[in-house]
Amino acid sequence: MTSSIKTEICDLLGIKYPVIQAGMGPHNTVNLAIAVSNSGAMGTVSIPGMSLGPIKATEKFREFLHTVKAHTMNNFAVNTPVGENVPENVFKTSEAYVNTVIEEKEKDPELKKRLKLFITSAGNPARYVRKIKDAGMLHFHVVASAYHAKKVEKLGLDGVIASGYEAGGHTHLPERTIHTFILIPQVVEAVKIPVIAAGGECDAKTFVAALALGAKGVQMGTRFIATKESELHQNYKEFIDKAGEWSDIVVPGVYGPLRCLKNRGTEDIIKIVESRSLSEEDLAKYKDEQLLLSQKDGDMERGLVASGQVASRINDVPSVSEVIESIMRESTVLVQKMQKRIDKHE
Ligand SMILES: Cc1cc2nc3c(=O)[nH]c(=O)nc-3n(C[C@H](O)[C@H](O)[C@H](O)COP(=O)(O)O)c2cc1C
């Protein structure tokens, strides 16, 4: 049996290990969420995109929720960005996602029991807190500063996921960047609710570091993309596997800047945004399509390959349980080694 590190979020979320798989819309993370939840951590269902429109989007999302429910007996989570300064279609779609989760939970006793956690991101969760709590779910929100963590705590949320600038996908505004190493202790000191660290975690070293900074667990995105079970294209996984220092770049995304791996797709998006050749709504659609080009077609040249800077530290494509078990196994050894080093003044 793997020796393990437990924190308060294990009991709160009903999971064995304090690890959350990040929501990674518009990519399908159904298989990934099943594998993560079956491995004792928290799997998360991601949204199928913002440009499908509320009806198509929620049909798919509903199917995702029920598939995960059917293939794990453990708890799982759902993630929806709830940004406000977005095209109307995007705003309506995120609203429809939240309503769908609540409705499905209401109807289905198994979802009611095991769809434990709602993770919102990319905006102000205020208009959804009551709904989510009344549905009996725990509600965490992704924040990028202690300032926003305090606001979220005041709203009555159950936890925050503090995401550093190095994170994959949507990240901080250029004038407001804070890296994980600075952000986590700052947020931990600012709030009383549990803080989960996101951005840059991939192994025992970064997991132990996150706990040392005061986090109660980690949320990992990029590490989980490059696993056997994740349904992202094999080329996507290999692109992450091969990425080195300076492979990543921040380009304009739907909710602000988006961290991706450099390719023709990132060059194209920069040119399109600079030339203002597309309306806001068409641009949001174009970005979703380019992201899906890399996930479904494995087009690593023209597609957008959202990824964290941590890609440079990922050099394999193991199974989900190998990722989680090795973090747990090696973390306890690492803590003992650190103590020995300190005792011996090494
Ligand atoms: C491909 C990709 C898509 C993402 N999509 C979402 C999303 O839909 N909602 C969200 O809250 N965060 C999203 N994120 C951010 C992740 O949830 C997570 O916070 C981030 O990946 C953590 O950093 P890491 O990649 O260094 O682990 C995405 C990240 C990636 C890499």
C-alpha cells in the first residue's frame, strides 16, 4: 500500500489523496476524470467549450457527467469558467452549464451523492454561490491573487484554488502576474478557507513544496494531460513530453491571456488579434476551434496547445495511477530526506 500524505481536504471532499485534476475545457476529460477518481484523487469534468451555444453545449456536458458517474464509484468534480466580460453567447453558455449541473444533480441520487465539488473560474462567482450551495455542493473558485481570495471567502465559498502565472490555459493579466511561489503563501495568509495550489505542480517535489507554502493540496492540469488515460491526442501528449525551457508563450485567450506551447497556431492568433479582423464572438469561436484542432486532430502546427510552463519538467506519459501513487510514495520519502539533510547540515 502507498504511504500517503493526508490533509483536511481529503475529508472535506471525500478523497484519499489531496490532488485535484484540473478542469481543462474545451477538451474532453471524461476518461481522465474517471481514471483520477478511481485512483483516489478528485477527477474533474471539463466543459466542452463556450462557442457551441447553450443547447448543444449542455447536451454534451450532461452526457459527460453521466459517463463519469457510471464509471467511478468515487467522488468527482465539475469545472466551469464564469467570466463576465465576454461575448453574450459565452456568458449564456456558462450560465447554462451551471444550471445543467444543478438540474442533473437534483434528478439523480448518485450525482447528488458523488458530484461533490463545483469549481468555478475566470470571473466573479457571486451570482452562482447560492445556487451551488443549495444544490448541496462544495464550491471552490480559482483565484490569482490574495485580494480575490479574500473576496471569494467573504462570499461564503468553501475553498480557493490559487493559480500561479506559470499555469497552463488562462492565466494572469500582464500587469498582474504573480508566480506560484509568491502567490500561495500570500493567499494562505489572507484567508481561513482551504487553499489548493495550481500552476507548476507535477511531482513529489512540487507537491511537498505546495504543502510547505501552506496549501492543503494541489490541482494539476498539464501533468494529467500527458497520461495514458487522458483523451487528448497522442501528439499533444508527446508535444508536452518534448517541450523544454522557453517552449511556452502567452497569447490572447477568451478570458484574457492564455498559456500555450509555441507553434504556428500561437503566431497566427497573435496576428489575428493584432489585425482585429474578427469580431469578439468569432474570435472566441476561432480559439475554441484551434484548441480542439490539437486535441482531436493532433495538429501540433496549427492548433493551439494550451499547456503550463511545467511542460519542460514532464518527460514521460505514465498512467494516472502511476502519477498519483509516485507523488504520494515519493513525498513521504522526500520529507524524511529533508529532515535528515537538516539534521546533518548537508
Ligand atoms: C488545456 C488546458 C485547458 C484549460 N481549461 C480550463 C478550464 O476550462 N477551466 C479552468 O478553470 N481552468 C482551465 N485550465 C487551467 C487548469 O484548470 C489548471 O488550473 C492549470 O492547468 C494548472 O496549471 P498546470 O498546467 O501547471 O498544472 C486549463 C489548462 C489547460 C492546460
